Amino acid sequence: MEQKNNAVLPVVDHAVKRHIPVGAICNAVNFMAENKYLDKIKHSGNTLDFMKSQAPHYNGEQNFIEKQAVCDSNIITANGSAALEFAKEILLLLKAKSENTVLDWYKLHKSGYYHE
């Protein structure tokens, strides 16, 4: 939030322009918003109000989705409490396993063996 990570902008820009997957969770989403990467794609984040307060140059409000994690245009965004959903979206985007296998893995880790 203090823009101490701006040195990574050329890397992010390179990846986004070449459709290389990029993932952002928690305040990294605000970084992406502030730098205009989310203005035209569906995305998530901590909350819309928080994002707008932390990213004054953000103009993607119409594409914000209140969901734990969202993948659009090879960019995965997630709020800070969505580590599992973030991982699921990464695995799906990278096609690390079949979609069914990834979703089974997600359900196991989300619900556990015992359903109460």
C-alpha cells in the first residue's frame, strides 16, 4: 500500500500482456487495481469499499464480484480469507489435474472427511 513493490510492475505487465497467468490475493489485488489491471476484467478482493480506498486509480467497480476468488483473462484475484479458493483457481487455470480431481481436492480441504 506504500508502493514499495512497484519494482515488480514490469514483470506483471509482461505477464498480463502475454496472457501469462498472474495471481493476486489480499492486498496484492489492491496493487493490481491501483495499476489498472482489473478495470476491464471480472475480479474479487477484500471488499469493494476497501479496494476503492486503497487504490484511488481503480476504475473496475462494475467488474467486482463478491466471491472468494475469481479468474478472468488469466488473472486470478482473491480476498485475504480465500487461500483455498485461490489455490483451486490456480490449479484449474494451470490444468494441473483434471477439473474433477481439482474440485474433489477442494471439497476435501474445504469440508474435511467428517461433515457435521
